[in-house]
Amino acid sequence: MKGSSSDLPSSLTARDTATIWHPFTQHGLGRPLLPITGAEGAILRDETGREYLDMISSWWVNLHGHGRPELAKAISDQVLRLDHVQFAGATHEPAIQLAERLLEKAVLMGNARVFYSDNGSTAVESALKIAHQHWVNRGTSRRLFATLRGAYHGDTVGAMSVGRSSGFFDAFGGLLFETVTLPVPLIWKGFANEERERAALTEIAALLESEGKSLAGLIVEPLVQGAGGMRFHSAGFLSALCVMFRERGIPVIFDEVMTGFGRTGSFFAYQQTGFVPDLICLSKGITGGILPLAVTIASNDLFDSFLGNDFSRALAHGHSYTANPVACAAALASLDLHESTGSLAQVARINRCMDRHLELLASHPKIEKTRLLGGIAAFDLAGMASGYSAGSGRELAMALQEQGVLLRPVGNVIYLMPPYCITDDQIDRAFEAILSCLG
Ligand SMILES: Cc1ncc(COP(=O)(O)O)c(C=O)c1O
């Protein structure tokens, strides 16, 4: 890492402090901000020229590395060709082409439909509304959603409701709709938890007996619950759970906002489960990490239930920037980059490299529950308080930042989710810094 640490108040920091309200930030604590002025590959650079390894892909969005000229060109070309047009009553090539290519990738979905929105939360809202209204359109009203304990699905009211058990939203309890929270047996390296999986499935079967006819849908983060603390569960458990809902005709939503686009080692996480969901939510990495965009892919059965002769059966949901052509062009260029850079092979390489380091870390007295899937590695700090607000990993993160490694722990959970362009040397450097800071 080049450059030197500076305690001098930065001009960006001072101006920010006077004007800006940041997300998920307690401004009363007066914690320092990183004034970032540039980025390239897996590196972020601050205004003093100091460099940081972006080990969390800038909140999990960046896939191919920062500053990709291929994405920049696609965006600039598209701005000059067609910058924006409303997406009700109009259409355009980038949105159509992106839908075609996404459906090709989500090949098991067959003839499905792509509904556009702007971010992960709205992809989830759209899925919840589709699942709910499909019952209304069929003449029954079902409003109860099943979710997994510890789930996080975004910050809009519907997404908060189904992510209530993450513990992020206590202040909004009165606003949220009712849900049923299902047990989810966690796994980590060397720990399979099969007995608890069987017990959980029995509990869920009983719940389906009593509540099955009220359930509008099931929503899950497949294989990894992200913001809840990089909690892993097995593909076998997930598919057994989903099959039980499918047998009762209850739509299953896979929120792949974090897991999509190769993060877990397959292009979509659902492809590892053998179960094809009725709805898939995608966002974050969809544009390679440079513009906001989201899609909700819905099965044709769901789409067909909205057809009719008047507006009452239509999906009353849309945003000003729905299917923005520039964002769609970025997403198309990102799909090209997946092919030209061999992103799944890159994730496999990252996985091997991080696996070597986790093997070494596993015996460290301050670490427990090491886990790894695709390009996501995580572990818990032993004996430290869990939960987002506990902030027990913060000290480690601050020490790592001093060493030029950027992480954002969730409570006592430390995780690494770098862009796919990261080199093995850079991964080595991050883990060496972790080891030295733990000491
Ligand atoms: C699984 C999952 N769903 C939805 C969201 C919400 O996405 P956004 O922050 O783009 O609204 C997130 C964000 O972290 C997420 O991890």
C-alpha cells in the first residue's frame, strides 16, 4: 500500500459533516469517514493518495473491479443514443436484450418474465407484491409471508417486514406486516448440522399444516444470509424446505440480490439447490457495480395470473427510472465481461486462495465458525458479542483500515467478498493483515 496515514481533517470530511446524512450511520458517534477520490481494480484511493483493498466490493456490488473501461464505454455510448424514456407504454433495445440474456442465464426458469426496478429492496417489494396479488387475482386474499430467521431483504417497508428477524428494524416494528419466521440450521466448515435440519423441516411441515392456507409466499436468501451475518445453510435443507411450499402451490421467492452473478460459485445460487424458484430478485452486481438497477424474474404462471381486460388485475408498481437504458447497457456490458474474463473461473480461484487462508485461521484461538462459499469467506470472532449494533468487529476493521484493507464486519462476523479481479497476492495481503491485527 502506498501513501501515508493522515489525521488531518480532510476537506471532503469537513464538507460532508456539514451537509450529509449517511446510511446505517450513527452520526452522534462522530466516527471518521473515508474520503474516497478514486478507484481502480480492487483498490480504492483516498484524497491523500492512500490505497485500500476493497475486500467487500463496495457493499457487494462491484464484480469486475473498479474503473472498467468496457462498462464506461457502454454507458457513454448509450447516453448519447437513448438516455431515458418511461417504461410504461414504451420499450427499448437495452431492456429487451438484457431480459433475453438474463432469461438465457436463468435457463431453468424457462419462459419467465423480467420486471425491472432500481435496487435490491424494490426487487424484493416487487416480488412480494407479485406473490400477494397473484392470490388476489385468483379470488383469495393471502397476506402472510414465510421468511427465514435472521433474514435481511432491504430497507423499504415490505422488505423490512420480511427481514424483521435480522434485528435491524426494531424502530419500525409498528409499520411492519405480519410474517412467519422459520428456523434455519446454520452450517460452517466441518459442521453439517443434519440433525437440526431434520428437526427444522419437521417443525416447518407442522406449520404448513396449520398456516399453509394463509401463506402468500416464502422468501429466502439462498445458501447465504448476508447482512444477518453471513449465515450459511445447506443446499439440501433449502431445497427440501422449498419443495414443501411448492407442493402447496405457495410461490417461492429467491432473493439473489447478494448471491447473484457468480458470488456463490454458480451464476445464480439457486442453480446449486436443484430447486427452481417462482421469483428471483437480482440487483447489486447486475451492472458490474456502477449503476443502480434491479430485476425481479417471475415465472410465466405468475405473469399469466395478472392478465385481464382491465387495469384492476395489472401490477400497479413502477419507478421513474424503471429499466433505465443506460443502466441496462451497463448490465449488458457486465454480462459480456462475465464471459470475457471467465468470472466463474475467477471466483473458483478466489475460493481456492481464501480456502488456504481459512484453513490456517481455523485453529486461531480468536476465530470460530470459518465458512466459505464461492467468493464469500467469513468467520466469527470468538467470545465477542454478536448482532449488528454490538460492533464487536469494529476495532479489528479500524486496525485493518490502517493497514490498507477495507472490511465492514457485521457485529462479530468478519467477511471477505472481493471483486473477481482481485489477485491472489492481494488476497494474501488481506489475510496477512487480518492475522497481524488479530495478534
Ligand atoms: C439479500 C439482499 N436483499 C436485498 C437487499 C437490499 O438491496 P438494496 O440495498 O440495493 O436496496 C440487500 C442489501 O444488502 C441484500 O443483501
